[in-house]
Amino acid sequence: MKDSGFKIIVNGLLKENPIFVLTLGMCPALATTTSAINGMSMGLATLFVLFGSNIVVSMLKNIIPDKVRILAYVVVIATFESVVEMLIHAYFPSLYESLGIFIPLIVVNCMVLGRAEAFAATNSVFKSALDGLGMGLGFTFALTLLGVARELLGTGKAFGYVVFPDQYGALIFVLAPGAFIVLGYIIVVMNRFKKIRRL
Amino acid sequence: MKKLSSSFLNMVSVLSGITIIAAVTLTYVYMQTKDQINHSQEVKQLEAIRTVLPPFDHLDLKPLDMNDGVETMKVYKAYDRKNNFVGAAVESSSNNGYKGHIDIMVGFDKQGIIYNYTVLEQNETPGLGSKMIDWFKTKKGNQNILGKNPATANLSVTKTGGEVDAITAATISSKAFLFAIRNAYFAFTSNIESSIQLTETNADSTQQDVKEPINNNVEMKGNN
């Protein structure tokens, strides 16, 4: 890979956005985006784990024997996840409550393991760090967008600020079906955008 | 640097090495955050108590724990500066919510009138059952429960003959919530007498005697 650092970040943010293009890590993306702030915090927590685990996996890539590499990656990822969980619990207790079970589930987010296996295991530490950052930012961007759209359509608020009164909101957007609908439309728009740019 | 081969010794030593480092890191972070986690939980608890009670000066040091076999209630008694009983906050819960556990904190003044409540934990459907957070505080129809005394008012949903309007389309959540409120009241009444008496006779050393376990469990269970 002869990509420059900037390209790697943009790659994660737009061209290979984990949610809108790769559709990896759908479970937390759909479940935690009931509000903008939840989506964004989940994205940032995942960003931290992805960034850390990509760096460590890349550093260890030569000393991890092939046959146990997945095990080793999972241990690394789980360590970072536990650190994030304890930090959030200690310093952002209300956030900890609203994200609940989805923080521990970062461990099994296929996106994190996927980047460790597909990118960090074959690239330099610096590139892996950038990839983790790019992918993490892409994930955060996607989750924030989903969260804002759902919160706005469902309750008329954005980041907790009232845009229009509650009763005009469509409750379905806060519930699970709304997550799929919003995600579907965002992917449509993203694909359209990509087509236009290629022409 | 060449990749290590997958020999048994390599695999065991590398995996052990990684897990040991992980364990050390986690232990360190745990030690660093433990106090802060406890502290933030205490702050949250106190915050909840302050919102549900009239202004007070200090609390009993230790809450009274009560168990009716299914649910556990915690009673935090509050006193003003002269050690007069002003009311008690009761942490109460129900496992019969639409999505499981509901944990609430409800405050009673010294007559047993509901002063305020706050929902500590709930997983009810957003937009329906989760409205319980302010539904029962809103003065509209018969949905308000503040200012009512569970001894004289029948605090259950109108469907089952009570006098409180259930949340629209969330009767199960409403029932579970009101059950927790009633339960809290039983926990409150089963020790209110002792606390008032104590404050009158022995104003200086109130806190010592209140910790006695109270065995009204059977009665409380009967009322569920």
C-alpha cells in the first residue's frame, strides 16, 4: 500500500466508511443511536478501542504466531474495551447507563477485529494508527449522523436542544424500525454522492 | 524481523505474555478508577434523594434495608437541623416492567404524602413506558401522584379500580411503577413510628438506634 497518511484517514471516513459502505458493526450502530449524544459517545468509545488495538496489534504482528493470532487480537481488543468501560463508568456515569451493554459489546464488534486482521496485521504501526483513527472517525461520524437524524425525526431535538415540539415527532424513528429506515436512506444518499463524484 | 513460527512453545509463551500484560494494565486502571466509580454512584444516590425530599439537613448514616422476599427497599430518613424528622426517601423497585427491572426513588414527607419521585433505572419502551419519568408528575387528568397519600388514595391504574391514569399504551409499565410506589410506602410506614418517637425522646443520638432490623416483611408481602 502506497497511500499517504491523509488518504488512509479519508478512506476510513468516506470511501470505506465502516457503516455506510462496509456495513460492519451494525449492532451498536442501530441500537445506541437513539439520540445524537449516545451515538457520538459510542462512536468515540469505539474510536479509542480501534485506535489502541490497531497500534498494539501492529506492534505485535511479528511475534504473534499465525495459529493463535485471532485469540491474541481479541485479548488486546478486550483490554482496551475494559479500560474504556471503566473510564466511562468513573467519569461519565450517566453515559455509562445509557450505553449499557453496548460498551462491552465493542469487543465483538466485527469492525474492530476486522481492521486488526485486515490492516494492522500487515501494515506499519504508523499506518495502522492512522487507519484506526480514520475508521474510528468514520464510525463516529456515521453514528452521530444516525443519532441526530433519529433524535430529530423522533423527538424534535438535536443533542438535547429542542428544534420543534415533541408531539410532531414520529416515535418510530426512536424505536428499532426507525434505525433501519434512517440507515437505509443515508446509504442511498451516500451511494448517490459517490456516483456523482466519479462521473 | 521474521514472523515467529506456530510452535507449541511460541504459542503458549506469546499468549501468556499478552494476557499477563493485559491483566496488569486492567488491574492498574481498575485501582485508579475504583474510588471515582464509587464516588459517582454515591453522588448520584444523594442527588436522587435531594430531588425527591423537601429541604433537609442530614440523612441517617445508614439506610434501612427491607426485603419482602422479592424486592429490596432502602429507606433513607432525613432530618432538619434540629433533628426533627422531615421525611424519608425510599428506593424501591419492581421486576414486572414491560422490559424487566424498574428502580425508583420516592420521597414521602412526615405525613406520608408523596413529595416527589425520580426513576433511577428503567428500560421501558422509549416514548411509551419511559414516559413514567414525568408522566406521574404532570397535572393532567388523574395522572399526577404527587401530593397524594397512599394511605387514603388508591394508587393503582384505573383499569384495576385505582384512581391513577395509566400511561397511554403502557399499562404494564404503569402498573409496575405504581406497584413500586405502593411498596415504597409500606416500607416507609413500617418504620416511621419508630423514627418519630426516637427524634422526640433522644434527639442527640438518633442515628444509633434506628439501625435495628425491622420485621414487617410478612405484612408488606400481603399487600402486593
